Amino acid sequence: MDSVTTEAMLGHLDRGRLDTRYWILFALLAVGAALDFFDFFVVGYLVAVVGPQWHLTYGQSSLMLLGGGLGAICGALVWGPLSDAWGRKKMLVAGSFVCAIAAGSIALVRDGDWMTFTVLRFFVGVGLAGCATAITALIVEYTPTRYRTVVTSLLIVFATFGSFLSALTSANLLGVLGWRGVATLGVVPALMGFVYIFALPESARWLAVKGRFAEARATVAWTLRVPPETIPLPTVAPPVTPRASLGELLHHPRLFAFVGLTWLGLATAIYGMLLWGPTVVALLLGITARQAAVYFVYVTAAGLIGKVLFSFLAQWLGRKRCGEITGYGAAAALALAAFSYQPVFMIGVPVFVLAMIVTSLFLEGEASDITPWAVEAYGVRLGARAAGLSQAANGCGKVVGPLCLALIAGADNLVSPKATAQAVTPAFLFLAACMLVVGLACTFLGPETVGKPMALEADPGPPDTIANPTSGATY
């Protein structure tokens, strides 16, 4: 009897179509991502309200903003290994509940109790890391190779939609519900946790590399809407099954450096700009937090456009080239913002805000490109740990971005327009330098994965070749 490998079974999955069942799974993951990132980004508008009310210093406000980043670091280092060892679905469900409970509880914090606020934000970050790690691995493993580059990048659009939703909600509901009412909306992701329990299948690729062939075949058959007996059942056990060891990521030092540098630099720029942005704009222009949120509707809308645009460009140009364009482009836009903080207007919009709109387009385009990139490069066996590494570096950026801007401004000063204006140029030049590092990492360290099928583990082959996504080599 001839032996049957996992590739024979998963080849059927890779040759499948993106039918209604696939798009339902995509939509479930997309809604979850949007709601989780709403919970994370809405804090920028909450702090813009409670900071003056509670008479907070830069240091106290920064701790409230970076609490989520600290939680994301810790969460990613736990959720990633557990997702490889125990499964993506379980970790996604758990992360959804943790994020929702912590975010909703912020509405119950007593006035002035910024420490409890910060602790709850820590657990929001823990839950978000669990969701992001599992969602990234699942969408890459659900999707056939020939569609993977575009579709997996498009899912990241919904993370930006979460930040867009937080700006839109704050602009329209802060005056109606107050900051506590807006914070209460953070419990909504718990609903998705219940949906995931009953509607989301485990990754067939993960089940296969764990040696759970019967379950993997049943999932492939369900996905393709065919009887299970029409799918070959593997008889060859995988050589090494996924474990919960982060150290295995270091077996690929170039990939480790690439993922760490790109995510640390990108996250520092994104969270430094978006979390402090509403406060900076409100103080520089002498407007309310609600009015600043209106400007940031346009900033986040540009981010949505950037994610969609570079999702499609990646299929044509490759992930590596798109990473270079967005990295260097964001660096240039942030450098412009650094010298545009004076209230000078162009086409009725402050030049500083226009610079942030352009920056957001490139930053979010970079995020759509590199989020699936780590999982694709590391392969199925290390996929969730690679996503966890991404989220850990992302979490470090969530801390470094707001913290560095606060330190540059002077953490012991009360929030004031003078202190903010003095900080803008050095702070935004620092963020520009971070994105320059991202561009250089894509140029010198990034492997090309477009058109290449998911491997058991990282492919050490030539890094700069884009496979033909329509050829037989991709199946």
C-alpha cells in the first residue's frame, strides 16, 4: 500500500475555491478583528477626555496609553506558543473574552483612578494579542495559495476599520454617552467569542501537522463541501509536531530579525502617532477632543485606503517591494509632519493633519503587507509562534511609541500646548527614523513569499523570487 502524505490531503484544500462558506469564515474573523482593535484604539479618545478632567501628567497619561502595549507583549509570548500547541480556535475564543471583559470594565473605574484604568488596559492588550495571533494564523491557513496574498492582507483592513470605528464613535457619541458610555461598548467582542465556539472550524493545516489526520480530513471535506471519503487520509506522520517553544523561532535568525525589526518600527510609529495624535491635535489647534476625533476620521480613512491598495499591489509587486515602498514613504511623511506642527492650513485642513493622513496611508499599507508575511515565511509548524513574535514586537512598539513621545515632551509636565509644540519635531523625527528601519529591514532581510505554498517550516531558499501563482508549483 502506497503511503499518503499530508500534502496529498491539503492539496485538495489548496485547490479549493473561495465560496460562500469561505467568505463566512473570513467575515467572522474580520468582524472580530475590527471589534478587538476598536477596544484598543478607543483609549486615545478616552484619555483625551479624562486627562484634563483628572489633571493627569504626561507620565500618567502615557501609562494609561501604553498599558495595552505591555499586555500585548505578555499575551503574545503566551498565546502564540499555546496556539501552536493547543490550537488556533481555542486561543481566539479565550482572547475575545479577555479583551471584552477588560475593555468594558473601564467604564466602572472611579474618577481619578488612573492606575486601575491602566491595569484594565493591560488585560485589553493581553486579549488583543490572543485574538490577533490566532486570527492571523487562521486566515493564512484557511486560504488557498493562489488567493492568499490579496485575501489575507485584506483581512487586516478590518483592524484599521476598528480604529476608524473608534474615531467615528468618539466623534459622534462622546458628547451623548460620555466617556464611560463609549467605554462600555468595549464588551461587544464577547459576542464574537460565543460565535467562534459554534461556527469556526479549527485549521486543517494545524490539525494535519499535529497528526490529527481524521479531524483534518473532516475539516477539508467540510470546507470543500464533499464527502470525507473523497479526500485521501494521510498515513505518514509529520516528522515534528508543533510545540510551545519560542526558542525554535531562533533557528531562523534572519527571519527572527526581520519580523522583530519591521513590527517594532511599524508599531512604534503607528501607536505613537495614533494614540497621542488626538491629544496633540486638540492642544495645538485649541479644539476639543471630539473635534480632534473628526480630523482622525480622515486619518483612519486614509489608513483603510492604504490597506486595500497595498493588499492588491502585493500580488503584483510582491510583499518585499511593497514593504519598501510603504516603509520609506511613511518615513518621508512623518518627517514632513515633524516640521508642520504650526497651525498652517492647506485646502482648509491643517498641514500637520494632512501629513498624518499621508503617513496613515503608508503605515497601514505596511501593516497589511507584513501581518501575514511572518506566518507565510515561518510555515505552519511555527506559524502561530511567528504571529506571536509579531504581536510581541507590536506590543513593544505600543509601549515605545507613546512612551518616547511622552519622554521627549517631558513626563513630569502637565499636558499643555507649549510642551506639546516643543515635542512635535523631535518626536515625529524619531517616528520617521523607525519607519526608515522598517524599509531597510524589508530590503535586506525580507524573504519573498508571494505565490509560494505554505510549507511545514520556513523555506531557506532564495528570498527574492515571486512564484507564479497560477502554476502547478503553488499547490
